Amino acid sequence: MNADDRNILARGRVATRLPARDLDRARRFYAETLGLEPVDERPGGLLYRCGGTDFALFASTGASAGTFTQMGWEVDDLQAVVTELRRRGVAFEEVDVPGFRTNEDGIADIQGNYPSKGARGERAAWFRDSEGNLLGIGEPVV
């Protein structure tokens, strides 16, 4: 096996899949609260595109435990995004784990995060969608 064979997934695109117990409710949340419309749909699934990457919501009888971040966006102005989403009714999670915790604005400062991105750290916030999926928003600190 040569080096190219070992890295067969490195050239592939990554796409997130999020379960939705009620796909219509999820569609409304993503449209009305997050301002996102699907770029495509099929029975039991909605495909969204953000910044050149895809994620899909799929009808599921199961649900995620919601105990970890399932998907995240990287934004240029975290405070502005948090403020606008709050205005739209989003409730941000309080996080208190070793290494960081959210402040009164619902934003955590994370030190030393992914130096390969040229960042000293990251500011982040988390919220749940209508289906209980835990979603994150981050802004690199340069």
C-alpha cells in the first residue's frame, strides 16, 4: 500500500449528518431561527450548504444524546452572531469543563486551540437546534 492508498479519505469532502425526529419542525427552526434554507431535498432528508461545505438533516426515529458538539460554524464576529441569534430566540448553553467555561454572554475563551490554523485560541458558544443536536459557533483568536 503506497502513501496515496493510505490517505484515501484525505481528498474526500466531509459532510455532517444530523438526526431529526420531526423533519418539518427542524426545517422551520433552520429557516426561521438560523436563516438557512435547504439547497436540495429528498424524502426524509434536507441538504444545506454553508461556506462551501454541506450538512444534512435526516428523518430519524432516534436522537443524539446531545452531550457533545455535533457540528460547528467558524465565523468572523462571534459576538455579533450570538447577539443576532439571541434576538431570534436561541438560548445558549452554559459550559463548564476543564480548560474553559462560558462567561455571562454565553461565550467561552479557549486557549491554544489548533495552532495549525494560525490561531492563539478560539472564542466559542453552543446552542441546541429544535431536535436537541448540540451546535457550536467559533471565532479564531489571532
